[in-house]
Amino acid sequence: MTTSDATTGGPRRTSLSRRRLLGLTGSAALVAGAGGWAGRVLLPEQGAAAAPGPVNLYLAGTDGWMHLPAEPAIPPFHPDPLAPDGLTTYIFGFRNVTGMDTTQRLGQKYKAQHSAPIFWVDQYDEATHNEFRVQLTNLGLELRPDLFDAHTLHWHGFRNVIPFFDGEPSGSVSVPAGREFTYVYRPRDPGTYMFHCHVEDVEHVHMGMTGMVFVRPKQDGQSHTHGGRTFTRFLYNDGDGSTGFDREFSMFLSEVWAEAHWDDAHIQLPEWSDYHADFALLNGRVYPDTVAPNGPGVNPFDVEAGRTFDGAGDLIAPAGHPELKYQPISSLVTCVEGERVALRFANLGFRESAMTVAGMRMRVVGRDATPMRGRDGTDTSYETDTLNIGPGESFDVLVTAPDKVGDGDFDTYYLYNRAFTRSNNLADGGFGGQATEIRVYASGAAGAPGAQAFPNDWGFPA
Amino acid sequence: MSTRFLTRRALRRGAVVAVGALVALGGAAATSVPAATAAAPPRNGIVCTTGGTEAGHPVFDLTTRTGYIDLPDGNTAFMWGFSNGFDAFQHPGPVLCVTEGDEVTVILHNTLDVATSIVFPGQEGVRADGVPSQPQVDAGSGMMTGLGQGAAPSTGTVSYTFTATHAGTFLYESGTDPETQVRMGLFGALIVRPAGHADQAYDAASSRFTASEEVMVLLSEIDPFQHAAVEQGKTFNLVNYKARYWLVNGRGYPDSIADNGASWLPSQPYGSLATVKPYDPATHPLPGLARYLSVGSEDYPFHPHGNNGLVVGRDGHPLTSETGQDLSMEKFAINIGPGQTWDVLYKWYDAEDYSPSNPVSVTVPSLANQVVGTFYSGSPYLGDTKELPPGVQTLNQCGEFYIISHNHALFQITSWGVNMTGPITYMRIEPPEPNTCA
């Protein structure tokens, strides 16, 4: 089964319907049966739209385990002795449960992924009324039933959101285990954002309930020529193609402090002011795992039992990497010489990262989901080798793949955190952590990547 | 958990009161200079201290004091601070508000048992007792003793003067042993308003804001061991410095959203709750202004929910090019570095205008099936309230919205083990009038 993508769907507005009346009546009966007090509070407050539209994405919050290099160890915290074979680190996380039946969905408890599924949304258009709906359920924490934590979805950076859809639990509501909530968005501002659970967010964010979301501009589909190259996909409504790209890759930054993760698994509390990042992650993995393949379910809108998740609803591991089953998102950048590649960076670690590309310049065309333009239109974009990305900050950059000059199948450029303690895996020597490769293929060469099917797709036939 | 340095809170409270009483008496006896005057503080927003009544020549007396502040985990911390005139200890120092072009005088009265001084980063031509304020070097040791001329221990006085030539937001802070003295609390904010345009951040009309929606976000941090060492007269190895508390306007959440001058925070007068009205092109077209300042040791990535701030100035410089091009930038992460100030216009507007008659297009689930937040009205809609399930309490008054803003280096929104405290505050959005808000 394939669900609708972000461009379709959206509720039809109808007047008060029979269904709504029935719903109200039914709930009132329940109230009477439950205890006799008759507050309005138990009545679902329904809007004029009778049947809520189909959801575009269905996420579940739960706990689970991930894989990080077991050596060198950080006794007693890493690797965690409670971890299942091949895995090392206890996490909280989101899963995409779109397209699953109830049994499959409920079966994803204790099967969180890190980082969360990437998703993307078309800019809201009054004409098509393309609202985007994310249903969130809370499957509970298998290893820590004592916590009974609620979850929310906070779309970090969404402008002018009402508290009801902001996911900040003090100002609105949050979702306890076994319950559901649907967030409705009308994203009016293109750009790169991030999302996370905002309940106890010091803990839930660090434990892994974080991911990337971006908004595609209305300009997509138009044709603009810029720098001698014609584009149909863009980062922003630039009007001139200056943010056009051939391929796009999300680079979501997060961190793991082994002690805090161990503490959650072992019913302890960390002293957060002792925080440090033992591991720095790109899309939920450390180098060289970052260049391992995508899992089959990375496009959240293309879901099918048996292909993108198994019959029980569980994730299918990336080819050749069973240990990365719950870290499905690759960070390898594949491109062809001359192509313009968009890199979307967002950081939900707790430390500033210094992401550096050796050998090609990055043009910063957007920041915090805002094109680099002053109020009077002044172009404030700039080129750099290193992006200093603070916690909660996002950058949209473009790189142009240089000519392929080496003898191998591709030229390799390195993208890494210039804060070197976060581009290693604790071991001396060698790179690790927040690092990946950009591979540039010759144009027209056999083995060069084809068109990209979804963000972070390598463009090779499955 | 480490040994905490503090004894019972009740004892500390007693000490604060006693010290405050002595200070008040001493101050009354010593003063002959007209004290700077503070307007009656608004409940929310910036509390300006103005320097007397002579136009163009504000005069401030700042007296160094010692005292205690309350922290969100129940601890208190021993502090040093600048107080207004000869008042009792307060933290942080008074917000000095002047006008561009003013000839400003700040008279430092030192009561500490160490020498101290004040520097004014961003001000030019600062003079101390009539001569240029310059770094002081000990003739014997050759060591630098301060970034400017200081006031001797216990009774010293020094008078600083400068012309406030640039509009913007600035810090003032100790220039003597700053890694101890600034961290102990010897800092405050200086606001320079454009001449004739007190409702603008800078000279450009595009920086105009709504006066009642001007807020200060002054970020700082505390290593309790350093403060305990100072209190007990012991040495503190700065290599071991490690912040355990982070504060906004000298308070940690939830104290941060209490009113200015809240009675239970006698020495922490500045709240940081922003109370705003929704944007309306006819009745409420101007944004608010958040003046961010950091005296911390590392970047603080502050994140306001629900609106992107428009950064119109940094460090007292408007974001315009020399040829007048607009270089302002919208951001949802205000990554403020040590010693920086950022001026950020912000507004909230009801983009979708949701209401009971224009409802959200989704079934609103029963509140019994949700965890209800402390500030939630029970309804998704501005100005609307709903009855809450039995036993569920809310602080919501009239269907107003509360939208958070907080430091996003999330380990910094803790207080030595107490999560979800520290530099967190809210934007309170009032329903359109008429409303039932207090």
C-alpha cells in the first residue's frame, strides 16, 4: 500500500454532519456511564470539518536500542550490558507507522529508530488547501514502564503556530501512552526545520526523539536557469533559480552522551550539567556507518509491508548492515560532476558543530528556514568552508560538484566536524563521528548515480 | 550528588534581610548625590532605571553589594552585585536607560573588600575620574589588575563618564578580576535609545517597536563552588570552573516568569515574561523588541517558539550596510556568544485565525485522553477556555496563549540536577479585547 504524499489530501470542509452528532451523543453516553459528572471536558470538541482528513504521516514514540562502535568502551556505560546483540545504546525515538495495521503498529513498541524519520511538506497553498497532518501515538517505554512519559511533536521553527499544535507540553497538551493526537500544519515558509518531542526535552531530545523536516517552496516545478544550469527544484521561492538544486541531502546533527543513555536504561538520572558528547552523529550514525546504505523505508511516504517494513511492521536493515537496522538514514552524498547539491543541516545536539567540506565551497543560501535576503531584498548569502551550527539552528547550503579528476570510479570529498572531538569515535587516529563523504562521479559514466528518488537517496537502482 | 554548599534556606533568607537592613541604613547616611530614579515597574517588560532629571546628563550611582539569590532547585547562591543608588543588593544590576547623545555619569561606590571597576563595552571615550579609562598595570609585578581604573576596597569611589554615541543594547560589567567578579554578578544592561525615538531600537524607523512589548533576555551562569569559595574567603581554581546553573535576567524558571519585583524574589527584580498582543495591521502593527545579552562563558542558543525573531542589531550596531542596505535576518535560533548583545524584533500573529467558528480541521481529542499543560486553557483557541478534567489545574486566566522560549543547549535548562528550569521563559499572548484577562 502506498499512502498519499504531501501534495494530496487535506480535509473537505462540510457543515455539521450526522457523524458529528452521533459522535457527540456517543461520548455523552460514555461520560454518564463513567462516573456521573457531566463536564463538557470529555466531549470531543469537533470542528466544522466532520471527518478529519486522512493523515499524511503517522508517527509513534517509543524506546529501543541503537548501534554505536562498542570499542573503546566507556565502563560501565558503553556498551550497555542490557543491549540486545549487535546494539549498544538505549534510546527513545520516533518510528514511521504509516500504512501499518493495528497489530503491526502496536508491535513497534521498543523498536525506536535514531534519528527520526525525515519528512517533507509542500508549502501551503490557499488554493489547494494542502494542510499536512501528522498523527502521533505513544507506544510507551518497554524498558521503563515506570516513567509513563507523554510525547509530543514540536516542529522547531514553525512560525506563528498555536500552542495546540506546537507540542510544548506546558502551553498545550501532550500524548500519554496508548493515546493519539493529530497535528495539522499549514506550512507557509519554505526551508529546513527540525522536529522533536518537547516533553522533558532535556531527556527526550537527547535520547533521540529528534529529526529533520523541511518545506518545499511553491516555486518547485517551475523552470529557472541560474549559473548556466536549469533547475526545477529549489530551496526557496527565489524567483531566479539561485537556490535550485539537482540533489538534496539532509544532514541532521545529534549527540550521544553514553552515561545519560545508560542512566535511562538502568533507572538512574544523569547530572545534566556534566553533559558532554561522547558520540556525535550524522543522521543517527557515526562515520563510517554514515556512508552505509539507506534502509528501505527512508522515504516516509512510500510505505509497503514486505518492502519498506517487514510483515510484523519492524524495520528492514540496510543491505549488509544488520546492526544499523534502527538507524536507517544514510549520509553519503552521491552526485555527478557539475551538479548542484543542496545540503540541509540542522543541529539538535547540545553543542555547536563546525561542519567543514574540504575541497569545495559551500554557499549559504538559507538559515533558520529563511532565505538569505534582507528586508529590502539585499542578497546576504555567502560562501564558506565551515558552518558553525548551534543547537536548534539550521542552514541550507549549495555545493557544486567539481569535475571528476581522479582515476577511481569517483572522487571523494570529506564533510566533517572541524571540532575534532566530535569527528572521531573516541579512539585515537582515524575519523569517525559527525563525518561523511561526498562522492563525485563522471558525467555519463557507467555506475554514475541516476535521478534521486527522495532526499538522501543515492540514485542507484535498488 | 556532590555536597551542596548551602545550609538551610530559612537561615539564608534571614541573612539577606539583615544585610539588606544594614545596607539601607548605611546608604541613607552616605548619600548626598541624588539617586537615580526608577519608574514604577511594569509587571512585565523592561524596568528602566533613569539617571536623574537633568536632560542630557543622566547620573547613576552604582554601589557594590553582597547578597543571595534563589535558584530553582531550592538552593541559594552568594552573589556580588551593583545596586541602584545605595539600595540593597540586587541581581543583576539595574537596567540603565539613556538616550543617544547623553553625557552619562556612572559613579561606582565600592563596599566590597576587594577593588573593583566598571567597563562599558561598546562605549567610546570612557573617562574615569576625568582621565581616559585604560587597563591598569601593577607597577611592581607588571600584572594587569583591571581593564579600567578601579575603586579601592570597602570605601573607594570612581566616577565614569562617557557620551552614549550609539543607540543599542550594551553590557556594563566589572573590569577587575572579571573571571571572578563578573561571574559573581557584577554586571548589568545599558540601553541607549535613539534621540527622539525611544520607541526604536536604532535610528532607522524600521526598528520601531511597541514599548509595552520590550523585554530583556540577559543570560548568565553560576558555578556554585566558585560562589561558595568567594563567600568563605577561599581560593578557587578557575581551571575547575563548571557552570551548574543558568539564568535569564538573574532568575531560573519558573521564577523567570514571575512579575518584575515579585515579593518572594526580593533581590531578583527582573522577570522575563513577555506579554504581547497578536499582530494586527490596523490596531497592533508594531512588533516587540527582545534585547538579548550574554555574560556567560560559551554560546547560548536561545530558541523562541512560535515566531522567528528579526535580528536588527548586534552589539549596538544596526544590521545595515554602509550604503543603507538592510542586512537584518530572521532567525529561530538566537546563538548569542559571550559578551554579545542581539536586538531582535518579534511578533506573534494569528496566522490561521482559528476560533470556535473557524475550528482546526481535526477532531480535538478529549482532554481526559491528553496530559494537560500547566498553562493550557483547555481550548485550542485564543480567548477560549474549556473546563478541565477533575483534579486538573491550570494557571490559564482567560484563554491566553503561552509560547515558550528557552536555551536549546538543553542541558543548560537544568539547575544542578533539576530538569526543566533555568533559562526558560514564555511569551504570553493576550486575546483580542474585550477579554477577561486580569
